[in-house]
Amino acid sequence: MADTPVEAGAEASGAGMPQLDFSTFPNQIFWLLVTLVVIYLILSRVALPRIASVLAERQGTITNDIAAAEELKMRAQEAEAAYDQALLDARAEAAKIVADTKADIQAKLDVEMQKADAEIAAQTAESEKAIAEIQAGATEAVKAVAKDTAKEIVAALGGKADARTITAAINARMKG
């Protein structure tokens, strides 16, 4: 049997799990509480503030990108309105030139009509070219912002998407 106290303790500890020994519960509870407090302090002071700052930064970037896209959209609409007004002004000027020219002799009428038509065509071509450039620039800017935003959203949701997939999705959405 057990001759010494060490042998008696060895036999008693061999009979059950040390975690279930009631004599070690206060020590186990103490270390459990210390560990939980340390984990809480690390999370609350280090990890969670970093995560919160990253999320706030991403939200700010997304908000700025959306605001920039709205600004570009407003500029494109203003440019289109300016184009329409320029076209109306050019047509009004052409009509005035035609009305004045009708009062002159027929030969002068032909010369003035050719000048007015050439001027209108040049202004219209320039205006259409400017609008096309603005619309192309705005479309490219919207696509770029959409790509960046989509990439950030996919990354924020924990997914992964390559640039080709995002570009294809944005191009399909832009076409309608």
C-alpha cells in the first residue's frame, strides 16, 4: 500500500482528473479570471480600436468616392445643359441671320446662308466634341470610382475578386 505521503498523493491523483479536484478550484478560478481580464484589456485597448479606425477610414473613403461621383455627375449634367443652351443660341442666331438676309437681294442671301450654315456646323461640331469628351471622362471616372468602391466592399465583406471580374461586372452594369 502507501508507505509515504508522496506515494499516497500519487495514488489519489492517479484516480481522477486534476481539473476536477475540488482542492484546486480556487487556484483555477483565479487564473481563469486573470486570463480573461488580460484578454479583455488587450482586446479593448489594442485590437478593437485598430479595427474601428480601419472601418471608419474605409467608410470615409467610400463616402468621399460617392460624393466625387455625384459631383462628376452634376458636372456632366451642367455641361449637357450648357451644350443645349449653346445649341439653342446658335440656332437663334442662325434664324436671325436668315431673317436679315431675306430682306437683302437674292445673291446676298445665298452668301449669308452659306456663312451661317458653316458657323452653325462648326459650333455644333465643337459642342458635340466637348460634350463627348466630358461624357467620356465622366464615364471613365464613374467606372474608376465604381471599381475602387466595389473592390473595397468585396474586401470589407471578406470576399476576394480579381480586377477582371469587377471590371466585367461594372461594364455590364454601365451598359444597362
